[in-house]
Amino acid sequence: MADHDDFGAFFFGFLAGGIAGAVVALLFAPQSGEETRRMIKERAIDLQERASDTFEDALADAERATNDALRRAEMVYNEAKARVDAIANRKKVALDVLKEPAAKPKKVVKPAS
């Protein structure tokens, strides 16, 4: 969850920095309006490409994390199932041992009269 929060903060900072850079460039631009518009367009395209790359990287990281979590969950499930099966097997063996003497008829001893 912290990775998600870190990514959100990074992405917000990335966008804010891009916007701030564009504003500063506009305010201090020594070139004509046409040149400034061209430069803004180029920077917007660059910013869009970087944001897209960042998003794709984050998506790939999320996919890897999901696959890792699924693999770990499967391992925990298999281990728990093996333990439950072992306990059930021991219980069955213990019950079989307890039933053996009860299944054999006992000799009835008649008291001497």
C-alpha cells in the first residue's frame, strides 16, 4: 500500500513540476508567440510521453506485485492444506486404533457360584 502512495506522490510531483516548468518558460521566454506555442506543444508532447512511460512502468510493477502475491498465497494455501491433511490422517489413524479393541468381543467371565 505504501508503494501505491509513493507512486501517487511521485506522479503528482511529476505533473506539478512539468506545469511549473511550462509556466516559468512562458514568463521568461525571449522568443515570439509562435515560437513559444511551438515550444509548449513540444514540451506537452514530451510530458505526455513521459507520463505514459511512467504509467506503463507502474502498471508493470503492479502486475509483477500481483503475480508475486498470488504465488505466495498459493504457497501458503498448499502448505495449510498439507498440514490439515496430515492432521486429518493422524486423527483417522488414532480413531482406527481406538475402534480396534471395541470391535473385538470380550470374554464374559462367569462368577463362581
